[in-house]
Amino acid sequence: MANPQRVVDDTDARILRALVAAPRATAVALAQTTGLARNTVHARLARLESAGVLQSLERRIDPAALGYPLTAFVMVTVTQRKLNQIGDALAGVPEVLEVHGLSGVTDLLVHVVARDADDLYRLAGQILDIDGVEKTTTGLVMRRLVDYRLGPLLGPP
């Protein structure tokens, strides 16, 4: 059964695999690698970008290079009726990289970075001070075992 939400077809996957292998490649280089016409590659990249498939390049910037070597996840329990305001408040905190709403024992998973342990303590307190936040638990990332990746989902070359 076909997935109605699937936006990437086999040709798109070929282009994306080539882009994963060479993230700085131009449309011309991707066309050469994939054997597709340059206009085809350019049009498909534009469509994938407008569809939200190709996202921000910010993910490629290492926060440590900006002075934020610590990474942590803050699990947050909230008052549900204040969820939108809490989301807005979290979006206003520069050290908050992303926020996921969860099902289960906690409501939000907040990915943060900090300059040092004292900065992380300050940040956790800032999150706890947001109106509607009931409880937080902070887990410091000791090391990353698998980097963010999507290449394996694109299938074999």
C-alpha cells in the first residue's frame, strides 16, 4: 500500500543520496553524479525545498564552535492548556535548539546547548520559570553514539 504522505520518489532519492554524499555539490555536479539533466535536478531540488523536504542548513553548524560545548535534553511536564504559550516562550530562548511534544510520562523534550555546567543550570531554571511548566528533568549528553542521518532511509544506491 502506498504512503499518501510520501513526497520523495526514486528519482528524488537518487538526487538526495548524491547530496548526502556531497553536501556542497552544485546542481550541475548532482546532475553528473545522478545521470539526470541539470534542469531536472534543479527543478526537483526546488520542489523538495518548497515541500519542506530539504530543511535548514543550521543542523550542520556545531554549537561547540559557537561557544556551546554542552548538549542536554530537558524533559518538561506542563499544564496542557498553556502548551502554546510555553512553546512560544521556549522559542524565545536562544539555547533551545528544538522542542518535541511527546506522549507518555513527559510532555516536551527540549534539546538545549550550554556554555558550561553553570550555564546549563541557569538554562534549566529559566525553563522551569516559564508559566505553565510544572516539572523538569535534565539529562546531559555525555557523547553522541550515532550522528543525525537520513541516508539509510533513502535506500541503496
